[in-house]
Amino acid sequence: MRRADRLFHIVQLIRGRRQTTAQWLAQRLEVSERTVYRDVADLQYQGVPIEGEAGVGYRLGKGFELPPLMFTVGEARALVAWCNTREDFRTFRIDRIMDAQLTDQTVDLAHSKSLPAYMQRHGIKLEDL
């Protein structure tokens, strides 16, 4: 599991419980307790209001909500996208786009450049998401 995914899962797991121990998190995430301690410290440093400490347990501060992480099909295609310059699938980071212009140019939406083609190429199944 990627670290970013693990950090997201930690927040989700803590959010759903009153008090959560590092041991329980480590078992659920299949990592060491030391990794959990490091990850929780990083989340706290990044401003996630996780209360508690190592050896006692953790809980999420009241009122904390993650922003929605759902995209429309069109948004996902514009991001999971085909790059004509590199002639390959690329991930386009929204935070790095400095300028955008609307043009009359149309895009070839051949099946080989679609989201299902990308998922197949990378061995991703819908049930894995």
C-alpha cells in the first residue's frame, strides 16, 4: 500500500472509532506499530487534529472532515488522461497547471485512450478501487 493511501486509511480508521490503538491500526494496515507512530506524527504535523499519544491511543478531534474525494467521470478522465505529446497515459496534477485555454480542437477518444483501457493496461479492476 502506498504511504499516501495508508495515511488516508489511518484517518478513516481513527474517525470511525472512539479510541484507536497503534496496535489495532498496525494490524488493520499490515504494518509495524512504529510505522503507525511515524504516520500519525506526520498527520498531526500536517494539521490533522489527531488527539492522543503512543501507548495510549488516538482519536480524531471533533469537527474534522476530509474534503470530498469523488470525481465525476469527466473529471477522472481529465486527470486518470492520454498525453498527445508523450503518446502515453499520464497523470496531470491540477496543482501544477498554470494556464488553460479553451480551443475548438477536438480530442480523439479512441478506445485505446480511454479510462477502461488505462485500467486494463495497469491491471486495475473496479472492485480494487
